[in-house]
Amino acid sequence: MRLPEPVQLASGEWSLDFVDAKRALQNGSDLALACRAMLELVDGIEFDAVGGLTLGADQFAHVIAVLAERRWFVVRKSVKGRGTNRRVEGADVREGVKVLLVDDVVTTGSSIKEAYDVIRELGAVVTGAVTLVDRGETAKQLFKAEGIPYFSVATYADLGIDPVGGGLVNA
């Protein structure tokens, strides 16, 4: 949605455009459609488990795991300090496990990069990454530099919005 005044996004960037993927995909059939589109983009990429940083990745990890008959996981933003005391919950993500990273809206790529770093520390292999919307070029460049296939269902250009870092500053 186009806003009358710039707002600061979770990434710290400022924008007149806000993409609310959680609200847009609140109906199960819409979420399933988005997850099928994500799976089509990664066709041919092998993965044992799918997930990413909570909260942007959770719904995609769960539905894609069901559709693709794989395991799901979520990466906590920090360790709870009780219970399992793990940063990654769900699938046992460890050395040799092939992982598909997912996220909802990528702005600077910091969330998906954080998930990537945590998964790599566990010894798992990230075989691909896919997002619903990419608002810029940062994540694309990150994964290209790592030699990892990266896809997005829609980009800022597809949505007709300004890319992140397009010169908009807080007025």
C-alpha cells in the first residue's frame, strides 16, 4: 500500500510503500497458492528441511513442508534460555542437512542473512532461498556471492514500488 508519509520499516529503511504479506496471506488458500508459487521457483533444488527466521518465515516453512513432504524449522531471533535452549526449532538441522531458506518480505536481507548464518553454523547446507517479495537487490547479491540460487515470487519492479535504498530519506 502507498502511504502518504514515509514510514520506517523493520529493516531501518524508510519507504512510502508498505507490503503486508501476513495480512495478504491470512486466508489458507492464498497462503497455499503463494507456497506453491515458491515451490515452482525452486523446482529442481534438493532440500530436506525448509525454514527461516521467525516470524517472516514461519507460515511458508510450515505449508511448504506439507506440500513438498519435507521437514520444517524456524530460527529464533534469540535463545529462550529455557526448554530446549536451541536457536533452531523443529527439524534437526545439522551437518549434511540440505536446507531451503524462506522469508516473506525482504528489504535489506538482514533476516534471511541471519537465518543463513545460523544454519551454516550448524553445518547444514543451504541449497536455495526463496521469498515472497524482494524490495531491493541486497539479498539477491548476497546469495549470488555465495553461489546459492535465490528467487522471489515478486520484486519491487513487479509491484511498481521504489526499491529499498532508492534515495528516499526521512523528511
